[in-house]
Amino acid sequence: MKKVKWHFRYNLKRKIAGMGKGKHPSLIVGETEDGKAYVNIGLTKSPKRGHHKNTKIHNPQDWSQDSYLRDDVRIDSKEYLSEVLKDYKLCPEDIDKIWAIINKKDSH
């Protein structure tokens, strides 16, 4: 995985895959070696996805509220992740939680 500066983008693949209406933000944490896809973690308002618990973080648009990161790392083509979300900012307190999700993926 190539390093990139972490940032948020809308993930249109999650919409196409039947995950409801609207756009779904994802945190971009890297890109594939060939540069054709982003390594990303989905952002959600839900504390659970099925029987999996999501990781609670500060809402990237309003740190006084809660948001959740899905507990898995995905690789999606850049064509689905074209729109950068400039008003989304990570809270520094959440960095260790994000690394825990990434490291969990790398250990499998």
C-alpha cells in the first residue's frame, strides 16, 4: 500500500452496491501499488453493522458529535472515489483508532 495524506472522499461504490440512497463518505488511508485504487475505511452514523461493532470517532464535520468508522479496510477503484470532501477534518484523538483498524487488516 502506497502512503497518501489521509482525507475523506465520497464512495459511490457503496451507493451502487445497494447501500441506500445518497453518498457515503470514506476515509482514504492509502492507495494500491499500481495507483488505480484507494485503500479506504467507510464512515457511518451507525455503531453496528450486523454483528460487527464499528469504531466510534469524532464526527469529521462537527467534533462535538459522534461518527463511526466501519471495522474493515476496503480497496475501491479511484473512479468511485473522485469527490474530495474538503470540509471533513480528522480529530487528532482518533488517529490511534484508525491505525488499529489498518493494522488489524494487515495482520490477516
